[in-house]
Amino acid sequence: MLTVSGDQAYLVSGPSNSASEITHPVPLGDSGKHAFIEIAGDLVLWQNGSETGRLAVDALPDARLIVDDQQRVLLLTKPSMRYPHDIAGDQLEATETTLLETVPSLRVVISIAIPGQRVVEGVSPIWADLNGDGQREVIVTQSDAEQGAQAVVYSKSGEQLAAGPAAGRSNRWRHQLAVAPFGSNGEIELAEVLTLRIGGIAGLYRLNGDSLDLVVQRDGVTSHPLGTRNLDMGLVGDLDGDGQPELVVFNQPFAELMALRRTIDGIEKAWETPVGGKAATNLAAVDQPAGSRLVVGREDGVLRIWLTP
């Protein structure tokens, strides 16, 4: 994780002898504190080279820590091998989602247990207001050997609010990317890519009572090389400044970068540009006065930078 403060940039890292090497620490606001996952699964608070707090939460070793403006931390916990799909580099998947407070002290606020033989397939939930009530919901991809992957929405108290359609069979994954006002009238929708190497279907889903309903979709895209922890090859942002966000993903061979825009009754391709090789790193967006830039590294070691339309 790269952090920029003023005109200085530095990498955020935990103690090399104890921090998990397959995820990264996160800063907790402007407090100067950081949180990281220890190899044994504890969540540790760190400040000025010293430990200031610790809690045994049995964290997923590669869990990505999500922090809100109250310095609360949301992460995946209780790893299991009961659904060994190996979507993100190993066969461990979480069976619980845990919300922690770090101020005034480190404590568990709530743990959301995943029922039955299901797991959360990924390295982090999405934590966003999907229903417009001003509160963040917890959105995860739940999977099992019978139904495959399904998007499920939980309230801040851990109650299941809604679920989307299941893939229908095992080893079929859905990559949740973002919640944003994609709709033509600013309706909030969830963006995902389903079966990334088998047709690769980008879909936008809208909350409707206790279900997540598919409203539009487009095939032929991807956002993740299977079997890797690189879950950042898709992003959402208003790159052209028209007030409506675009979904930016790749074509199936990772050779073309494309932006998809929501229309009243579908998804259109706003623009497409060649990578000049095969994309191999995370996809990043940079806002600058001259316009937004998109950046990705290729397999041949070249960094490609585009000024978006």
C-alpha cells in the first residue's frame, strides 16, 4: 500500500517478523495508527513502531482491511477449506465477517457467521449504502458446492437483507466490484463480473425488497486472473466528467481496456483502447487537473498510462 502525505510518498508495512505477507496494513484516519493482520490471525494496532492493541479474531490470512471514517475495521475471519475453489491463490475462504471498533478501544462490534457449508469467496466485503438509508450494508459473495456464488447483503446488525441469483453450480464465481449510482436517474446499483473466464458477464444489480435483481448485463469482459490475489483489475469512476460513473474492465484476453456506461435499457461501450500486450497488474485511476488517468502494468514489464476521454 502506497500512502501520500503532502509531497512525500511511502509504503505502509507492518513488522516484518509478524505481519501477514499476503495483505497490507491500513492507516486509521489521521491518528498515526495502523492496523495489520498478524501471521497467527490476530488484528494488531501499531503506532510509532510499537504495538498499541491486539485482538484474536482468526483473520483470513489475505483479508483486506476496510476502514470507515470512525476508524472501524471490517474484515473476513474464520478461514476454512470447506469450499476449495482456489479462486484467489489458495483454498482458504472465510466463514465469517467481523466488524471491529478501534476507538476508544479495540473490540468486536458484530460477527456475521456464514450459514451451512457456505463461505465468503474473496478477500474483502463491499461496505456501502446500497438501499439509500444512510447506513452502510455489508455485501459479500457467498459460495458453496451446490449453488456456486451468490451476492448476499447484510445490515450493520448482521441481519440478511437480500440475496441475488446463485450461479447454479459449483466453481462458478462472481467478482463484486463496486456500488455506485449507475442508473440513468442516479439509482444505486451493484456492479459485478460473473464467470470471468467463461464468457465474462458484467452485470448491474438493484436492490428490490429482499432480492438483488439483475437489471442489465454485457458479456465478453473480465476483471480477475483466476487463482491470483489480484482482485483490482476492474474499477468504477466518472472518468469523463459527465456525472455518471463508468465500469472499467478488460476483454477476455486482458488485451483491451474498456469503459462500460449504463444506458436506460442496457450497457454500452463508452470507449475501448488496446493494452499493447497483456495486462498483468492492478488497474489504477489517478485524478489530475488535466483529466483522469488509468494505469496498468503489462506482462512484459511496461507500464501503460492513458488519459481518459
